[in-house]
Amino acid sequence: MVVGLGGGCTKTPEVVMTLPAAPMDLRLPAAFADARLAAEVKARNPATRRDGWAELGALYHANGFWAEAAACWTKLQALDPAEARWAYYLADVWRETGYEARAVEQWRETTRLAPDYGRAWLRWAEAAFKSGDLAAAEAAYARRLALSPADPFALLGLARCAEQRGDPEAAIARLREAFAADPEFAPALNLLSNLLAAAGATADAEEMRVRAALGARFIEPADPWLDGLRASSYDAPQLVRWAIKEDFAGRVDEAIALFERAIVLAPEASEAYERLAKLHADEGRPAEAIDLLRRGVQLPDATESMWVALGELLLRTQRADEALAVAEDGLRRQPGSAIILDLRGRVRALRAEPAAALADFSAALAALPHYADPALNRAMVQLQQGRLPDARADLAVALERQPQFARAELLLSEIDMLEGRMAAARERLDGVMTRDPRMPEARAMLGRWYQRAIGGALDAGRRQQATTLAREGAERLPEMQAQFAQLLAGG
């Protein structure tokens, strides 16, 4: 009998040539058992044997039954020895179960059978590097690079090998190639920053460090062979985890398909509703997002954030009355929720109900002592009412609760400008821009600062100062160069 490692056993998967015994796992729906039985029927029929074993292997692999998967892939290597995928899938089983040497053996076999499948070279290279076999790692990374020129993963691997060999210049050269291929590839940026700092290039090192801190990311390269097994998964939480990774990688269609499969398999999977709704909203499909969230908030484990996401989408689509109804319903289901109180406050502010909005923001602040957003939102209502000192006091609360809260600092800079405190406003804006020079709201507020400063200089007859400010503003905010030039021309 083969023992299913996915069910909790830690024994090494043993190879069998008969059909694996049916694993027991209460996580999976009855549809998994149905699919397994159908595949077994095929596997017993000589005419469909290969396809049946392949379907069984995919089912066991995609659902974490590693021993059973190993048995299937090994059987398929005997039935169809020319197919490289069986070796690749078996390598993944050994990797998942901690048998790295066995995995390397199968990756090597994969590259022999399918030398053009670059992902296998990359996996082999990574394993060789971890084991200290730099020569094998460099050779495998080089083959990956030959198949995918400018591939940042291969370039990073070659750079790490060069660093280990004591050749920082070669490592830096490879990392610069990786940076040119993908300016937001975090691992390359971090290592390049360290190597440049060690070489004394402090300015370049700091630039790479800042880039890495500002939204740089690590996204695993696509793996079509392994990813293709996901269609055989009946594990809804695992499907959601895969979908999140695909969404982060920008592979939207794949993420949508995985989220939708998770919902079909587990209609109570609230996280899938919430994340799929956000994906649709981000892709400009608010109707689909709203429909998903309306279904999601009815689930027993619906979160506060689902109610808020639904209300915000309704606000975004100019449906304030519906948003208010959602907030009220959410508070009945989640009494005293700070984030839903904050949502209701924002809705009431948009409906020109300032007193009720302020009351909701105050209640939200009291309900969650470290929550800063209600203080910011209360300040915005105070500002709309012309109560600048009260707005300042609320923003002080927001910054006390969340130091360096960028949106609070931006609103404070706006109040500074309204009160003619241009130097104080500029100091705040410079601080926000230093931390995140790409923040759209910060760039827009800094643009308004330059417009006010240029206009003030022109009104005072200081045209040279206005020209200097316009030139400086255009350098910092190229997207506003035309507006600054128009101000000068009009003055």
C-alpha cells in the first residue's frame, strides 16, 4: 500500500506499479473521489491506460498526495519513457517532500528529454547552487539564459555564482543586466545595492536600495507544466493561494479561473469572493465585483472588510443610498465595527450630513484606538466646514495613531497652503515625496504647491523667482511642465 504524505505521513514515497490505494482526506469534496474513480477505470483499460495514469497523477499531485503521485509518475515513466513531463512532475514530488538529490536527478532527466523547457534548467540550477555545486549551477543558468535571453532569474543566478566565486565585478555586470530587463525585480536590486555599497559606489547603492523599498517585487517565473496540474485540484484554500500568486504576478486570467474554481468547489469560501471582487474592481468591472460581494457578505464568515469593499464600490459608482444601506446592514451583522462605522461616516459626508458623519467617525475612533483613518476623514469634514483648527487637531490624532501617515500629511500641507504657510507645506510635502516619490496624491499636491508659489511670485512682481520655481517644478514633476509654463506665459 502507498501511504499518502498529503494526509500527514512523513515516510518516503515508495514506488508501486499497481494502482495506489485510495487516500482518505476529509478536506476534499466528493467530486475528488468521483474524478479518481473515473481515472482508475481508464488506467485499468489497456486502450486508455496512459491517460488514466496521467489523470491519477495530476489528481494526486494537485491535491498534495505525494506518495500516490510519485507512484503514478514512476509508472508513466515506464509506460511512456520519452515524455519529459513525468520526470519533471516526479522531481516536484521529491522537492515537495524534501528529497533534493532525487529531485535533481529527475530535473536532469527532464532536460535530457526536453532541453528546450527552460523552467527545468532553472530549477536544476537553483538546486545545484544551494548544494554548492557552482559549476553545475552556472551551466544550468546559462542554458536557461540561452533559451530566455535577458531572463532576470537566470541573470540573478549567474550573479550569485560570480559573487560566490569572488568576482563582484562580474556579479554587478549580471545584476545590471537583470535590472535593465526588469527594473522592479527585488532580489536583483537588493543584491546589487549590497555589492555596489561594498565597491564604494554609495550613490548607486542607495538608488537601488530605494527602488527595492518602493514597490519592488519578487514574482516566480511561470511554470506551464506544473501550473497545468492545477485544473485537477479540489482543494479550495490551495486554489485561493495559487490565485493570489497569479494576481500578484499580473496573470489576471489565470487568477480569475482559480478563484472561480475555488468558489465552485467551496461556495462558502469567503476569501475567494472578496479577492475575486477586488480583482474585478481593479480591472474596471465594478458590476461583477459588486455582485460577488453581495453574495459574499451573506456568508457566515463574511468579514468586516467585505462590507466596506461593497460600500466603497457602491460609492465609486455613485450609489450613495445603496452604500448607506450596506453600511447599516453591516453594522447590524457586525455591531460596533470601526471600519464599517468609518464607511457610514464617509457615506454621510457625501450625502451632506456633516454632523452625522462626524458622529460616526468619533464612534469609529473610540471603537478602535489605533485606527487612524476616521481621524483623517473627520478632518476632511472639518475642512469642508471651514473649521481649520479642528481639522488640524484631527490630523494630529491621525498622525499620533499612525506616524508618517502620508494622506494626513498631505491634508496638513493643504491647510498650510490655505493659511499661507508655504514653507511649512513644502517641508511636509518633501518628507512625503522622499518616502514615496511615485505616490500620485503626493505628486498632485506638490504640483499645487508649485502652482501657488509660481502664482504668488508673479503677483508680487518676482518673475525671476517664478521662472526658477517653474523650472524646478518641471524637473521634479515632468507631467506638470505644461501647466507651469502656462502659468508663466499668463503672468
